[in-house]
Amino acid sequence: MSNNSLLNRSLQSVWHPCTQMKLHENLPLVPIKRGEGVWLYDAEDKRYLDVVSSWWVNLFGHNNPRIKEAIKQQLDTLEHVMLAGFTHEPVIALSEKLAKLTGLGHAFYASDGASATEIALKMSFHYWRNASKPQKTKFISLQNSYHGETLGALAVTDVAIFKDTYAPLLMQSAQMPSPDFRLAEAGESAEGYALRCADVLESYVSKHSHEVAAFIIEPLVQCAAGMAMYHPVYLRRAREICTKYQVHLIADEIAVGFGRTGTMFACEQAKVTADFICLSKGITGGYLPLSAVLTTDKIYQVFYHDSAARGFLHSHSYTGNPLACSAALATLAIFESDNIINENRDKSAFIQHSMQVLTDLEISHLRHQGMIFAFDVKTKDLQFVSKCYQLAMLHGLLLRPIGNVVYFMPPYTITEEQIGFMISKTLLILRDIL
């Protein structure tokens, strides 16, 4: 079937996400037929290097044999069963592994990142209600934060294009200064700026702790803010402040977890444990929808009661789906058997070195955190994002800039040769545009 046939059928039947559909009158959709490793192939067999890991979810390449085999084996035994009143081996095994990795206790499952955010916010609110502090109903987050687009998640998100339209529907939250090192004063270190931001956080929390339930934060990298990176000292201070003033700390590791920042979870680099951790995206290697929220045994116990109303009465039809849990277990097994975290350190260093050829361009803040790489392009062209994306596709590269920020977040299976292709094509594209 041709690209045009699939394109026309899609436009007639599918409402695509995060998209002004009218744009596709002039910007054609790209029908994808198959994937293999870091490559996506369209219906006419043209290939594109998946630099963005299909919205940051794919860790070990498309058509990965080990993850695929795990799903096939599970399909032969149990495809799904409701998790209310029932349980099964894959969800138990996954919960045990996640608890060991995070240092937290019970896991509550959903299907996507925004749902995980909703769960964490509701759990925190309900905890304080059960703990006889019902006045603690407010939430705080960072400026330029992104935590999802359902109503609760959107309330703690600070990206205007997503949030402003729905403002009348949202609960109010407060935003703290972002420790993004690009916002530091001239001559101020990333650590110094992070500590200055933490002082503002403490000033606010000290005055409002009686009403604040939780502080939700994307550890080390605010991805949707243009890969805004900051010093881990901010996380350490946030943990100290939240503990001191009895405010929950929610770590939104949806985008940055599972090795993206150079450790299994970003919080490890600050040596802190959050009260809640939200996980999704890479949890299944990009194969099936799944998210999880893990919390402390102390929080879990406050819900443990004879009264049903004190329980966490939240549910999703596909909670803890066995197929998704099996994919997640296979993904974690690859981390263990292939020593991925250490292997990625070498790969990250190679990409950093290779990116130095880009410094001749009009760019700033060339940066990285583990397997996330970014730089800001000095341009006032309002069409930069569209031009960069379209030209990249012509060159076989799937790039999706965030504003003037170009970033790489490739699957961990990318080879040195493919890295060379990614960076040389990016250089060619930007020279053509700038």
C-alpha cells in the first residue's frame, strides 16, 4: 500500500495528538510500515533514524527480539485479567523489581504518564486527608514544568500552549523558579544558581506548608522545556525542604527514568528518595502502554484501613496488564544482562565528542545529561521548527525541535556509524537553514 493511500485514510479517520490538523493540508503525514533497530521505514521503504525514540519511549530499538519474545510467551498464557481482586506473576515480579530499583514500596499501575501524575497527586491529597490534615490540598511545581495533559497533570504543568485554553477547568498551583542552568546570571555557576532557586523554594514552602500537599518535579532535566538541565544539588535541597516542612516530594521520572540521565533513575544522582516516583515511557522499552507510581510503605499504610473510603479507589481497566508487564520485565532484563548503564556512559562520551563539529554553527548551551543531548539554535525564524523537521525528514532523520532547541534522545542501541549519520545530517540541515 502506498504512502498516499495510507495518508489519505488517516486524514479521513484519525485525530492526531498534539497537532493542528489543518497543518497537514501542506505538511504530509508520514505513514510508517515497520521498524528495525533505530530505523523507521515508511510504506515506500524510505528509512528515518528515530533520533527521538518515538517520543522518548524506545530504549532498545524497534523490533527488539527479546522484548518481542517475552510478549509472545505471555500471550500464550494470559493476555489480561482485572487487577481488582486478582493478581498474576508478571505484575508481582515487576513490582518487586521496581521496588528494589527505587527503594520504594507498593506499585500502582496505569497506562500512560499523565495517568501516573494524576495518581501521585490524588494519593498525596488523600494521604493528608487520611492523616487528619485535610487542609493540605495545594501543589507546587517548577516554572516551565510539564507533567501531562489530563486536568490534574495540566494543573501542575507550566507550558502555556497546553495549559491556557483549559485554565478555567484547572485547580490552582504555584510555580517555583526553574533551576535550569541557562537562566543563571553571568558568572554564576549551575550549582550556585540551583541553590539560589532552592532558597526561593524554601521561602515559599515555609510560609505555605500548612496547605501544600506536594512538590512535583522532573529530576535533572525538564524535557518539554527544551531539555532544561540543572545541578543535582537542587534535588537534594528539595528533599531536605520537603522533609523539614512535611510536604511530599513527587519525582516525575516519566521521561528521564530508565537510564536516560546516566543512572537508572535521575534521583540517584542526588542520592535522594522521593515520596512518590512516576514511571512510564521507557518502562516497556516502547512496546506497550504502561505507567506506574511507587510510594513509601508509610504512605501505603495510611490507606490500609477497614473503611473503604480510606482506600485509594482509583482504577484503570488495563491496570497491570500482563502483556505490558512482561515487556517491562524483558526491558529490565536487558539492562541487567547487557550492563546498559555502563555501556551508555561510553556511548554518551562518544556522542558528546562527535557533537563538537556543531560548535561552528550559531548555537549556544551545547549540553548533555546521560543519553540526552541538546543545544539552542540562535534564530528568530518563527518557522524554524517546521523547516528543521521537514528538511531532516528529507535527509532520513526524525528530528523534532522544541522551539529553538535541537535535541537527540536516540535508542540506546544506536551505533557509532549511526551516531555519525545523525550528527553529520544535523550539521548539513542546520547549515542549510541558518
